Amino acid sequence: QVDWKAFFTALDAAGFKGDLCIEREAGKQRVVDIRTAREFVEKLQ
């Protein structure tokens, strides 16, 4: 598993200013899954 908090902390410490892409290719609720992922990432900030 990925330690997402540590991952984004490392990006921030390195001065990363790029975009983040959340990708979901399969399944019947792709939009809901992407929204859920966005909310998850936003809580880490």
C-alpha cells in the first residue's frame, strides 16, 4: 500500500508544482469513484 500522506509530503518538500491526474478506466461508477478519490486527496492537504 502507498503511504499517500508521506507521498504528497515528499512532493511538497521537493517543490513539486505540477498537476495531479486521477484516472479511472473501468466500472459503472467512474464519476463517483473519481469524486471519492478527489475528496480523499483533498483531505491529505
